[in-house]
Amino acid sequence: MDDRNEIPEISSAWNASLLALVIFLAAMLYVFGMAMSGDTSQLTAKVQSSDVIEVR
């Protein structure tokens, strides 16, 4: 009966995968926010040899 009250351990591989996913999503949110703000000059300055096509 004591087995039900124990907290299952999460392996370190799952922790590393979750951390990598959170970092990736944060980076994508940052890039998306920069692109949506219209300030593409800073975004393209950080990415070498990138072209910006504005369609309005």
C-alpha cells in the first residue's frame, strides 16, 4: 500500500528534453515577437546574409 504514495522519479533524459523544449519555444517566441513588431532591422542584423521581403 505504501507504493501508491511514492512519487515516480523522472529520468534526467526527460528533464534535459523538457529544458531544451522550453529554451526552443522561448527563442521562437522571441523571434516571432521581433518579426511581428516590425523592427526587422535588428532581427536581420543578428542573422547574417538574411533578406527581408516586406509585403504590405
